[in-house]
Amino acid sequence: MEWGGDADAMPDEFSLIERLFDPLAGLEGLGLKDDAAVFEPRAGYDLVFTKDAIAEGRHYLPGDPADTVAKKLLRVNLSDLAAKGATPRGYLLFCAWSGDTSLDWMQAFADGLKEDQSKFGLALWGGDTIRAVGPSVFSLTAIGEVPSGQMVTRSGAAVGDDLWVTGAIGDAALGLLAAQGKYGAVEQGDRDYLISRYRIPQPPVAFGRELRGIASAALDLSDGLLGDLEHLCSASQVGARLNRAAIPLSTAFTACLASSEEFWRLVYGGGDDYQILFAAPPEHQERIVDLARAVDVQVSCIGRLTKDQDIVVLDEAGHPVEAALAGFTHF
Amino acid sequence: MEWGGDADAMPDEFSLIERLFDPLAGLEGLGLKDDAAVFEPRAGYDLVFTKDAIAEGRHYLPGDPADTVAKKLLRVNLSDLAAKGATPRGYLLFCAWSGDTSLDWMQAFADGLKEDQSKFGLALWGGDTIRAVGPSVFSLTAIGEVPSGQMVTRSGAAVGDDLWVTGAIGDAALGLLAAQGKYGAVEQGDRDYLISRYRIPQPPVAFGRELRGIASAALDLSDGLLGDLEHLCSASQVGARLNRAAIPLSTAFTACLASSEEFWRLVYGGGDDYQILFAAPPEHQERIVDLARAVDVQVSCIGRLTKDQDIVVLDEAGHPVEAALAGFTHF
């Protein structure tokens, strides 16, 4: 591990690491001064591991504020833990800083991580940093825990289960267009909201924990609603009927849709939402709504799982939307 | 996690991931088809986490064979686990492939990982891949286990402990010079040996496990002998006297030293050895030699820890080598 393995990466890397990352280290990280972290698992719990990376120019924009980049990195991993019903515990961090990354930027990045650690209840256990030859790249391994045998998988859904989604869909994808100046027809307030949704995902971590024993299958929405639904259906060997009118959209997104039906494609396949898509038997409907209300998370029942192994999107009149599926499913 | 989160990264990334990495996945990885891996910890064991990255042009050379790059990536992490007395269990992998990486190269990379997984007894639990804008970068999180409370730290060494090192020192650093054509005065056989030591570290994983309860402190040699010794001394609040004549050198390295005393600097600070430097009370001497013999690992007692918090290298006549410390210690 050796934080600061590259002697030539920075003027004085050991003290830089001390300054940036020591304040983030959990007890398991041994002050980031050993080769490894050590964790004593709790009896009766499984550990859940996930690893997602973000790269400059691909998952975030070069001008994005450092603290939002850090939060996005952490949250794209926390959304995986949330979808698995896991409680976050720790993470290991890899930073390949581009050559022009300033100390101020790094400090703001570390500060962003620190804020989110407190918010979500986990700590830094270790990592590695280097100077990148090209743009910055960050990778993070997040570790969570679930009571033994209770991790929510993608593969447990059954025919007849309701299909649910948290949050609002499409905002992050529209926010990216807005940030790139490719979508200008929005009010400033809507624009700021959408860009913030692209920059800082809002994974429902507390709600995810509550889904243990309720959701039959779940995953986080990263590739886009229909693409990820396909993953769930494929793993569970079911199909799905989606009611388009039930898909939760923000007022900013709805305003955009009023300008062109074209934007539905961002709902179907935009990606980057980092909300949870999950299936649950119909008898849990009331409980799900109550649980979501308790942690102030928006939850919507958007369809039902079917025996036919395909995905059908129905419009407001109950007619299949052919265009919805083009390019998003591989059935 | 979502192996293949980047739809545009490769022609058909999901099937590529299936082809390359499914054969490497352990049960915990759920066939790499879920968002996360799940691991059931064994009662009575702590988990040890480490994370090291390697980058093209920095930790390996652009022309290095793919299987050796993969093995180096895994082994620079396994050496950390070995130094902590941990038994490897699983790993998560991040690949940022440079744009010109061919499918053949990727396949050879995966094959290299597969070979080493079998050799060292661990399996792939998950990861993430993207296309890099610049040169390739790989990061790996390795997870091992130790009986509860028995991880070997850097900080447990005491005054009077012997100082030991596994393997031979300096070969990797000299191998890098040879691979770069900066050191030509060696026979072909020596040259091949040295380059192989640079490309494929030989961490003493089985021996590391045996050090639990014997070593008072340990770390892997990645930054160079004196730099890493300083880490151990600093964490344990001791100093060290090193006998230069006792430092283990290969015949290839010895041949090189005969040409110029200058090469001692590679012994002191060359780095990349990925052997274990450890301290142990003198009463364990015989046991250590026996354990090393049992797993066919070279082990050498190279000095002793002292009350004076500095590091002194003594030459063959018992005189301090002043030059040895320049640039390598921060005391």
C-alpha cells in the first residue's frame, strides 16, 4: 500500500498524504502509516465489496469542483452498497492526479471526502496515489456489511413482483448536457439543480439498508433505467412491463420534456442516476412507502415483472413505446 | 461496480469482461454479474486490506509482456499481505487500458492473473474497467486474513531485535537499468535474470504467514532498503545498525558491484524488491532459519535495532558508510 510510493510524484509526498488523508483515516487504517488496514469483522455479518472508478472527461468534467468529484467518486460506490442492502464501513482510495492538479484542488478533494464520510458513516482505510500522465483517474473500493446471508442480489426477483425506483430519473444525464452547454432551454434554477444532480449523485444509502428482507432483487442505476432493468431481468430470468407515466421525473426534467419528446431517451438510457431499482412482492407496497417516508426518500412503483422475458414500456394510453427499447436492451 | 460500466470503452464490453475475467472470479464475485461481491468472514480472523497501483512507464515499461504486468500488479499487493502475516483471499481490480491495448494483450494480462491466482491461492471478487486517455494504469485492492489480533505491524520492533530480510536486494532496480539499456556490462544470463526480477517480483507469501508471532515488526521493500528501514524504525521508535556485508546480493548483482562501487546505491535505495524486511527477538533466530528453509526462501540477518534513533550502515571493516544515507533517510 505505502501511501506515497512514488517519491517523485510530489515535492514531499509523505507530508502531503499526511495532510490530505490522515484526517480521513479510520482506526482500521492505522493512521495510514502501515502497509495495510486491519478490520475485525463482526460475528453474524457478511462483508460486501464494490469498486467503481471515475475519470476526468468521462465521468466528470474537467472544470467540476474538486469536492464534487470526490463526492461523486464515493457515492457511485455507496449506491452499489445501498442497492445491496449494505451498511458502509470503509474504503480504499486510488488517486492518479493529472500533472496540473494543484495542492488546493487536492485539499478540496480531501475535504469533500471528509464531509461525505461523516454523512454516510464510513472511513478511509488506505490507498495509493500517483501522478497520472494523462487526465486524473480515481478508483475506490468500498466495503460494507450486511447480516449474514441477507445481501440483496440482482437475481432474486419473481414474476408478479412490483418494480420500484428511488429518486427521480434522467436528471443527471440532462445535467451533463446542461453543463456542456448542449441544453440551454432551462431556467437558471433548473439548470443549477440538474448540474448538481450530475455532479453529486444522491444514493439512498439509509433506505437501501431497509430493503433487506423486502426487496427480492436490486441494483443501482448507473447505465440507464432500461439497461439496468435488463440486468435485473436477465439475472432473475423474468421480463417487465413499465408504465411510463409512473416514472418519477423532476419538475426541471418535466419542463424539458415539454420542449421535446426526444428527451425521453434520457429517461430510458441516460444513466448516472445512482438511484436504486428494485423488485419486491406486492404485499410489501405499504411497508416500502412507509420506509421511504421515514428516511425522506422518494420511491415510485413503475411497473411489474412478467413471465415473458422481454421489457415493454407502456405509454400514458397503455400502448407499447417501440422507440424506448432501441439501443438499450440486448434481448 | 458493474464490470463494463463504460458502454463506449470497447466494442462489446460485457462479453469481453465475461471472456477475460469470468474465469478468474471466485464464488464471492457472484460471476461478476452483480453490483458487488459478498464474503463471509471466518470467526476468529481479522481481514487485512491493501491497495497498490502500477502505471505504464512508471512501474513497468511499455514493452513489458502483459502477463508480467498482471503478475507485478498482483504481487506488489501480495508482498504487503505477506509482510503483515496475512493469507491472501481475494482481490478487486481496476483497469484503465490505454487506447492502443489489443484484445490479445488483455487476454495475456488475464491469463497472467489466472496463473498467479492459482499459485497464491486467491480469486477475483470484482472490479471496474475503463479506457484510459493516456498510458495504462492498474490498481488492485487485495484482501487477506490473519488470526484475530495477529497482524504484523511496522511498530512492534524493540531495541535489540535482529533485523532480517528475505531474498536478494537490488536486483529489481538493476534489472530496470538493464531493461532500459542503461546497464550493459552484464552477461546475457545475468541480464535476463535481473530483468525478470524487475518485471516479476517474488514476494515470500508462504514465509510471511509463518512470521506471525515471530516477527515483532515487518514491511515489504518497495521504496528501497534504507527508506523502508526508516519507516520501520520510525514507527517502532528505534534506530538500526546494518552490516553491509550481510546484505544478501545475487551473483548477478555482485558481478555488477565488482565493476563499480556506485551500484551500492541500488542496494540502499533502489526499491521494487518486494521482499520482506522484518525485526525479531534474537531468540527466534534458529526458528526463522528453519521456517525459511522449509518454504525455500532465502533469509538473512543484516543487523540489529538500537536505542539511538538513527540508521548506521557499517562496511566490511566495521566503519560507518556515510554515503549510504544521503537522500534515503529523513531523520
